[in-house]
Amino acid sequence: MLTKTKHEEEILKEMHDLSEPFQEKMVKIVHLLKQEFLKLNQDEKAATNKFLRICGTWEDERTVKEQMKDIYSSRKSTSRTAKAF
């Protein structure tokens, strides 16, 4: 069997000396891992897409520096919380 990567080759070497029942268990473990990792990746993408549908994307023609300047210039100093700390 030709392998695509050195990792596939390593896995085959590791499994070569195992009994057939144990190899069968290893195949089940690999299938389970693939399902779980693919599921997590799909869930993450779905959550991101859902978030973007709710919140939308940021639209602004200004540069990042211009946006930051606007944010900082709109802040106001206050002494209301000075006593709390």
C-alpha cells in the first residue's frame, strides 16, 4: 500500500504487529476521532456563520487609524468612579 505522508507510514508500522482484533479496535478509534474532529470543525463554522447573520459584518470606509482616532476622541474623562477604587 502506498502512503501519502510519513505519518500514514508510521501508523501502519505501529499497527503491523498488532493482532487483528486490536487492529479492528484501532480502526474504530480512528473513525471516532475523525467524526469528532470534523463535527467540532463544522460546529465552529456553523456558530460563526450564525453569529455573523445576527450581528452582520463591520462596514466602514475609514481606515483603522481613523476609526481608532474617532473612538478615542469620543471618550470622556470622569471622576464618578474615583471613590469606588
